Amino acid sequence: MLYDRMNRSIGYLRLSITQACQLRCIYCRPALHQNHTDGMLTPAEFGQIAHHFILHHGVQKIRITGGDPTARGDLPEIIGTIATGHSDIDLAMSTNGLALGRLAATCKASGLKRVNISMDTLDESTFERLSGRRGVGQVIAGIDAAIAANLAPVKLNMVVMRGINDGQLASMVDFAAQRNITLRFIELMPMGPLAPNWHQHYAPAASIRRSLEPLTLSWRPLEQGAESSRNFRVVLRDGREVSLGFITPMSCNFCGNCNRLRISCTGDIFPCLMNRPRGTLLPALRPKYDPLRFDALLAEALAAKEAEHPHDGFAVMTSIGG
Ligand code: SAM
């Protein structure tokens, strides 16, 4: 196991495989953010990183993220190199869902276990306002393809923004209940183009839950485990049940239990989501894999892992993938 200087064990690796994304979400991606394709890690290098963490440090949970992972044409190959020989690990992916209609079955066949799909609205004009393009139908097709491919449990992540999509909580809950999938509400973080107006749009989990009360009869807390989300099995007033969760980076941060380490698509090491990278793994990967160097670079980065994330972020989400 790997430990940081606060003695938190690192059991969860997040690999951002690209900065490219089909969307330009106002809370995420700076308008002028460029995609850097120079020096991007290859599928073999991602495989090497994953194998190192699994074999040398007992990591059992890996998430592929971005940008949007589906923006990389070699995604199935990346999944395959990570999964090969490690069918027991929890290999998950975060995506906007736009390309899953086409890719879900291939990703599953390559070794992906499950997906989280970001979806903030079912309303096409809100989707366009938030992301710069239309796409609700395509994301729904992606969600249904993920369910059909058994990339389970399929989870939806909705960033809730006051005055933008907070009127659409009921339709999102209904959608999740219809498909029997989990819906998690994420508190808006002050990152990306919406950061200057963050206070205006921030909705804490407590207020989101209050808005949901008229729809619900009961909330049964589910075991939290190592998840960053607090989950509930909820009985709706119409008798249906649904699993809902809250991810609360702002109102109740979970840094004390942080078990994550993030690697960017160019090999930068981000010990904290909202802070600057603390080194790069490249010298341990090129010209060839050097496990001792790898561990020295990791130790240096982990020594700089903060006790808590700062409240105004340095990082660009599209570089490190949430
Ligand atoms: N493109 C993939 C996706 O859509 O899931 C992976 C990367 S995206 C940066 C990861 C997650 O971060 C998404 O659920 C997104 O909604 C969330 N996110 C981005 N900016 C955020 C912000 N300012 N506050 C809260 N969540 C944010």
C-alpha cells in the first residue's frame, strides 16, 4: 500500500487519458483551453502505470477519465492494456455519455466494468446553454447502451447549479427511477468559467435534499464505504424506489478520507484535484519503464499531498478529470 504524509492510504487511481472533450461546459472548461496532444501517454504507458500501482501498491480501483475518454480513438486499447491480467480490479470510466451508444459494448468487451455518466439536464435548451451543443437524445442513447452492455452499476452525475438546472431535479429523479440507476448530485466547485459567479449558482447538498422532499416518502442511508458520495435508497411518493447520492466537495469535504491519486494524460502527478501537479512520471516511463524511479517520483509527489483541497482551484478539470 502507498501512504501519504497524513497516513492516508492511496487505493484509488484516476487516469485522465485526454484533455479533449466534445463539450464546452460552462462550469468546467475554460473557453480558451487548448488540447495538448504533445507527449500524450500511449496505451502501453497507461497499462504500465496501472500495472505498477496494482502490482506494487495493491491498488484495486482505477477510473479512466478526461477530458472525455471517448474522445480518444484508442480507448478500447487503453482499457485492454489496463485490464489484461487484472480482471479482478474495479475498472471504471467517467464520460459525458455522448459516444457510449457506439462504444459501450466494445468498452465492456475490452475489460471495462462500469461507467459514471455526467448528465445535468434532460432539457435540450439547458443542455445547450451548459455545454455549447445539443445532445440530450445522444446521451440518453449512451446511457441505455451502457445499461444494455451491463456496465453496471451505471451511475448518473448531475452538477446542480442554482438558477440553471435546479428546476430539473424532479425530471432527473424520475429518469433514474425509470431505469433503476443511481443518480448523484454534485455540488458546484469554483472552477472553470463559472468560477467568478460560483456563489450565485452554488447549491449545497442540504438545499438540494430539501428541494427533493416533496417528491419523497423516506430516505434510507446506504453504507458509504470508501465512496466520496453519501448514498440513500429513497422511496418516492408514487411508490417507486431510487438510489440517490450527494457528492459534497464544498459543504462537507471528504479530504480526511482521500485515497486518490490522479495522473494526467501527459504523466503529471496530481495528488489533489484542486491543486497543481507535483511532478511527472515521464522519467520513469521513457525511454523505458524504471520501477525504482517510478516509486521515487511517487514518494516525492505524495509528500506534497495536501491535508485539504484549497477552496479556489488551480487545476483545470479537463486536465485531470474530476
Ligand atoms: N468528461 C467526463 C465526464 O463528463 O464525466 C470526465 C471528466 S469531467 C471533468 C468529470 C466530472 O467533473 C463530471 O461529472 C463533471 O460534471 C464534473 N465537474 C466538472 N467541473 C465541475 C465543477 N466546477 N464543479 C463540480 N463538478 C464538476
